[in-house]
Amino acid sequence: MQPSGRPQLGYERVAEILRDMILSGELLPGERLPSEGELTARMEISRGTLREALRVLASQKLLTTTRGVKGGTFVAEPSPEDVSEYLSASLGLLSRGRVSVSQLLEVRAMLEVPAAGLAARRRSEADLERLASSIVLVGGEDTPEGARWSANSNFHVLLLRAAGNPLLDMITKPVFTVLRERFLRERADASFWRTVADEHAEILEHVRAGRADAASRAMRLHLAALRDTYTRIDVTQVDAGRGEDG
């Protein structure tokens, strides 16, 4: 999709046509695209325009190219990791100006609160063991802030996986990635991380006991409690403040 306010370029129009054909099922995963000559004649475009359009779609993991006798350009079947990677990059760009911290946390709650309830119903013993091992009691101020953050985020990732729906992990991973990059982790002190560990332990107890409603409620309260700290350590807000001071 081209930025608003400027005309669509030729290769963007071609990429959009081919993308629509892929998403509509007219071109199926694994299917080989017609030759360059056939496509350029059918679409009345130059080879350069076509190749640029194909590069765009390849960067979006929609096409893949192989060489050799049986080579060519084929419709790809993106993996969950490919989708998360693309969403992470796009959301990261948006988050620097058009997406607020409140919006990020609101979407996170929409996903994680019901996921906690699902985890209480579906978790396995292995899930419980992994969740328990991820709750790290953070020590004093000398504990590396990277360790505090990784312990916190890993619990949430494992809980989503315990919910038993792989789409949850795929969709929330980009949100977690942006949160990880957007916040100044060192501005959260050790007492904050100790509280986080305590709240994680409470959520885990509800999940362990199969109390779905209580697990969702505890997750909702946990995410609400994070809001003030996350707002304070939001990189974009700190940068704006520095700009005003300058």
C-alpha cells in the first residue's frame, strides 16, 4: 500500500495485483508463477517493473525464488515466524509516532487476559513446570536489568503457549517485541520487578488450580499495574521531554 498523498507507482500496482491473487487463492501456495515474458505481456509492463514488484512480495514472504532447471518464482506459505517478523517490523515503525503506549497495552490486555483463562483450562504439567521456572525472584539493585526483563517477558510468552492456541503466540510476539524495544528497562527499579514476580506467582497458582476466571482477573490486574511504570519509561515520552528541555 502506497503512502497517502502520492500516486501509486507502476511496480506497486503490479505488486498489489499479484498480492490480491495470492490472498484470494487464485495463486496457491507452492504454485509457480508464469514466466516473466508471459506476465509482462499479460500486464503490459516492463521487466524492470515486474522484477521490482516481485522483490516487494518476496520481502513480505509471499514469494520465493529458486534457481536451476526446476527453478522459478513460487507462491510461498509463510511460517508463523515469518508473519510475526513482518508484523514486528511494521508495528515497530508505527509505534514511534502513531501508536501510543496506552494502545499497545490495551491490545496486550485483549490478548493476554483471556489467554490466562485458557491456560488454566488447557495447561499441561510441563507448562506448569516451565512457568514456575520462569518466575525469578529478582535480587537487589545489582541484578542486571536485562535479567529482570527477560524473566518478566518469558513468563508471559510461556503462559500464551500454555493457552494451546499457536495463533496467540504469533500475534502477541510483535507486541512484545515493540514493548521490549520501546521501554527504558533500566528506569524500572528492583522493587518493581519483585512485585512483578509476586504477581506472576499469583497468576500461576490460579492456572495450576484450574481457576480460569481468577487467572484472567489476576492477569487483568497485573497488566493494569504495569501501565503507570510503562508510561514512565516509554522511550518516546522521554525523548519528547528531552526535546522540550533543549
